[in-house]
Amino acid sequence: MDPDPQDDESEVADRRTLPLVQLIPNLVTLLGLCAGLTAIRYALAGSWQTAAVLIVLAAVIDGMDGLLARKLNAASHFGAELDSLSDFVCFGVAPGVIVYAFVLQDWPGLGWLLVLVYVLCACLRLARFNVNRNAPPPPGRVHFVGVPAPAGAMLGLLPVYLSLAGWVDMRDFPVLAGLYVGLVGLLMISRLPTPSPKGWRVPRNRAALVLVGVAVYAGALVSQPWVVLVLSDLAYLAVLAWGSWRDRRRLA
């Protein structure tokens, strides 16, 4: 029996169209990219608080687009590449510009060089992630290799957070701030095992407690954002140091 021409036309039409729901993750990614680009604009205008908040917003959005892509069955190679380019701007270029404009303008030579180290390391970190994206992880591995780009951005902005929290004005210590930012860049391309939420498990009888803890953290972040971000960065650095010490001890 000859194939129905109408069926062929329907298949061609299906290939030429795309369900609107599959565009939602990419639209969310573009929203995050807009947040990162706008953070650069506010940094150049001297609006440090707004610039820092926009990077945090971009990090939240970055966690949403991948989740939406999986839930909506809308993952695509195009979306993955778009997400990577957005991450480079939001967590590589934008934090570098913010830190340089806020802390390092009075140390333009080596200060800019260290910012370049951070930005280039963010680029290399994302390129390495893209290459290994489809490779199966080694058995039993539930951690990232190196600091992820969003976490690197949060760490890189610590000198800004410290100043906005009123703890230490890092503009008085540009050399220390520049060296720290360069070190964060190296952490991103390191082989250091870092925590991955994919491996976290919550006992059922403690799920409510975890939800309360997340709500308290969110409330504190809204009421005292800079203090909470400073403490979060310090806690993350402590976890990295503990993980590195544990692995060295295990291999000894």
C-alpha cells in the first residue's frame, strides 16, 4: 500500500516547527545572560550592590534552565552551547569586570593581569565541562572536578562582599584582592574534587528540617545579603580545604 501523502506532509511540518515549551529553557538562559550583561553596566556606573545582586540572580537562573530542560524534555545541543556562552559572560567576564572596577583600578597593571587569569580560567573550565559533558562519570564519583563557574563567580566576588558587608574595605588591599581572584581562577581549572548537589541525599525524616533550613537561609539572604554571602563563601572555602586535606590523607 502506498504511503499517504498527507502523512508525509505532516512529518515535514513537524520537522519545521518546534513546540513552544521547548523554547522556555533557552529563554530562561537568555534572561540569565541579560542579568550578567546588566551587571557589567551597573559596575561601570559604580552601582556595586546592584551589580553583585545581578550576578547572584544569574547564578539562580543558571540552576533553573537546566532543571527546566530536563523536566520539559527540552534539552538540546543548541541549549547546552547557549548555556555555556551565557555562563562565560555571567560567571567569567562580569565578575572580572566588577572586581577590577571596584578593587583593582588603582593597580591597573598586575591587577588587570590577575583578572585576565580569572576570566581565562573560567573559559577553560567551561570548555573542559563541554568536552566531558556526554562522557560517563567514573563509578562512584559524585563530585565536580574543579570549582564550577557559578561557584567561582561567588568566590571571586568575595572582596566586593566583604566591602559591602562593612567588614573589610578591600579597596585598601588591592594586591591581596588581586592575588585572591587569580587563585579562584586556578581553583576552577584544578582537579580538586568539589561538592556536587547531584550526590546529596536527604533522609525522609529530616526533609522538613532541611526545608526549614533553606527557608531560613533565603530569609537571611534577603535581610543581610552581604553578610550571608561572605559566610557562604568562607564556608565553601572551608569545605574545599577539608576535601583537599581528606584526599591527601587518603592517598598518603
